[in-house]
Amino acid sequence: MHPHPTDPARATLMRDKNFRWLMSGAVISMLGDQFTLVALPWLVLRLTGDTLVLGTVLGLMSLPRALFILIGGAVVDRYSPKRVLMLTKYVNTLLLAALAGLVLTGGLALWTVYTLALAIGLATAFSIPSATSMLPHVMARAQLPAANSLMMGLRQLSMFVGPLLAGVLIALFGDGASGNASGTVPDALGLGVAFGLDALSFAVSAWTLAQVRLHPASPAAQGAGPAAHEPVFHAVKTGLRHLWQDQDLRRCFIYWAAVAVLITGPVQIAMPVLASTLQLGAAALGILLGAHGAGTLVGMAVSGARPGLRLGTLGLTMLSIDALVGLLFMPMGLITATWQGATLLGAIGVLGGFMQVAIFSWLQQRTPAALMGRVMSMFMFIFLGLAPLSGAVTGWAMRAITLPQLFLGCGGLLLCLALGAMLTSPLRQVTDAITQP
């Protein structure tokens, strides 16, 4: 039996010191992020009890991220992903430390929460494209599928473990403060510790990132690249032009944007509503999301172990999987038991996790290193910009349509979109072949 051609790359992955430093820092940072994702909404609700204020805080975090992420990608290509990521880690360390200090000392005011949320959102507009661009600057391109599988799997795992640890921490250290004093909130001690640990995670991950050495062939490692002296807005335009001129990328991005609008956004609103109709209530939401997350982990593991597994071409595999996902979504609104939804979402997670690794690796392998930040920022913009907008529209639309109609419509539209592209579009002919240096 002949070994799989990518076996040597996978076998040497964990022996690569650079990858170990990058992975350890990413795991620490991802766990820290989950502490803030749990603690910040809880802080706002304990401070004000107003869901409108909570929505405002979350909006202040997401708006600058969506508006500036393309600029962030251009900055990454100009100054290297490592430099930009290091700077964002230092900034986030200071922001989270300030938030922790204000919570613990009782000096918190609503305007400071708004200001810090805005600043954190702006920092993520630069940290996301830099973090998603790091691997191709560190690893050989043949190792990207295995490296992405492991990194994305660890991220998914952190989304299980992190919220659980954060919830236990806040409950364990909750000091039961009455919240009557100005700036004082119930559970201030637990919340302050949670934000403090996130600040510490950024500081530690900045140190581990400092140990990472970029690949010698990377333009960032050589200290210069085509975008080194290019004005930022012109660099954004160059990235958009590259995306438009590459026919395969252009078709894929248009297709992914449609998927984000039809599925990703609506599901963010529909899943909590679906859980509320089931007997287990809030616990049902955790079970449903857990089933989807577990399935995603399995799919990512399969994609990492069998990176060449395809139904013909990459494009045909993607469209076939999306058609099947559409079929699985259609009956979601009709389920009457939590286990039914968990079964469907687990299957959807397996399919989605497999394609996430395949698509991420394809993008990184296809994109020239000098354009990596801009292309990855445009890819992330689809899910950080279009999906939330679609979710907002879905919330409005659900005043007029039922939950079964929403799932049936979204799943049916995804099925029709995938089948239509499969039958009439060159998208099905997209291959894994690397066409860029």
C-alpha cells in the first residue's frame, strides 16, 4: 500500500516548532475570547437589564469590524500579518485590562462600556485578517490542509470549553453585589476576573507569537512586498481587482455571499426561536448548538485526515454538500423533539466542517502571499457583514412568516441555488489546483 502523498506533511506538522508556538498562542487566545463573549453580555444585562442596550453594545462591536475589515486586510499585506496581529494583541490586552479594572473597582459607567466595545470591535477588524493570514506565512503550502484542520478544530473545541469555563468562573467568583452603588454590578468579582483572564490570554499569546518565525519565502519575512509602499485605500482596490479578475474566486465569493444571506444570517435568529418551541427550552438551544459543533469537529477531522477526498472537483463537492445541507434544513421547522434537531444539525455540522477546511485551505493556497490579508478579509467580510445584516432582516420577516416557512424557504433556496450552479455554472469545475505562486 502506497502512503497518501500528504502523509509526510501531516506527520511532521507537530514537530514544526513554529507551528507549535502559533498553535499554542491561538488556543490560549481563543479560550480567552470565549470568556469575554460570555462575560460582556452578562455584564450589560446585570448593569442595565435592558436588551436594547445589549443590542447596542453588540452592534458597536460588529459595526467597525464590518466597516474596517477590508482596510485591515490591506494593512496586513503592507506591514505583515505578524506585526499587525502583535499590535492588536497589545491593544486588546490594554482594553480588557481596563474593563476588568473598572468592573472590579466599581468605576464602570455605561458610556465606558460603549467606548470599550467600539474599540474592541475596531481592533478585531485588524486582528481577524492578520490571524487568518498567518498560516501561509509560516507553513509550507502542502501542510496547509492539515494545519487548518487542526487549528479550526481547536477553535471549535474552544467554543465548547470556553463558555463552560466562563460560566463556572463567573458563578464561582460572583460576589453577589447589590448593584445599587454607582458603577457596581452583581457578580462584579466574577466578571472582573473573566475580563482579566482574557487580557492575560492576549498578553501570553502575544509572547508566543513573538517566538514564531515567518517562512523564508514569505514577502513579510523578507521585509517588503508589492503593497509595502502602496496607499491603503489603493491596496484595498488592488485586492478587489484581483478578486474580480480571478474568475474562480469571483464566482465562489458571489456564491458564498448568497449562502451567507440565505442560511448563515437566518439561522442566527431562527435557532433560539426553534429551541423555545421545544420541551427543554433554553437547554435545548445548548443541545442543538452542541450537536452542530460536535458534527463540525468531526467534519474538520475528516477533512484534515483526507484532504483529497472529493466528489469529482472541489466545486462539485461544495455544491453537492450545499444541496444536501439545504435538504436537511428544510424540515428543521417541523421537529417536535430536541433529538430530532440535534440529529439534523449534527449531520449539517459534519458536512459544513469538512467544507470549511477545504475552502480555507484552497483560498490560502490559491492566493499570492502579498494579497493574503486582503483576500482573507474579503472572505471574512461575507460572514461578519452580510450574515448579521441578513439576520436583522430575518428578525423583521419573522413577524409575517412562521418558523417552518423560514426553514423550508431558506433550505429550499439553498437547494435551488446549489443545483442551479451545478447544472449551469462553471463553479462546478473549480479544482484544487494551485494556479498562483
